[in-house]
Amino acid sequence: MNYVKIYVRAVCEFSSDGGIKPLNIEWVDGRKFAIDRVKFVERKPCLSGGVLPRRYTVIMGGQQKYLYYEKEKERWFVEKEFL
């Protein structure tokens, strides 16, 4: 399977200890999705390759999803499978 990065806009909360907590994301077509909860934050490779981003395991709409943060470029993305 092949995956592509879809860059998204994220609204985040920053803690005094330097932590970042995403609150919602905005899809490329303008739709917004609230993040109900952040379960885990870890350095994990993404399926689409590239740098080693921070992977946020989040709950959105009752479903577990992965949201990635590229610290070097300060960008958020999700992955989408394509044929």
C-alpha cells in the first residue's frame, strides 16, 4: 500500500513545560474536526516515509487516528492511502 502526507492546519495548546496538545484540525477543504483526546505522543516513522515525526495517537469522533508533527518544518499532517 502507498501513503501520502496530507498537510493540515492544527489549533494547539502549549504548556509551560513545552508540550504541544492539538485541539482540532482543519482539512484542506475547510472542514474542521475536534480532537476529543490525545492518548499517546511518541516518535514513530510514518508510512509515507521522510523524517521521523512525532506521532500523536488521538481520538476524533470516537475513532482512533494518527496525527503527525514535523518539528523541523513545524507542520502537521495525516496520512492517506492511495492506489
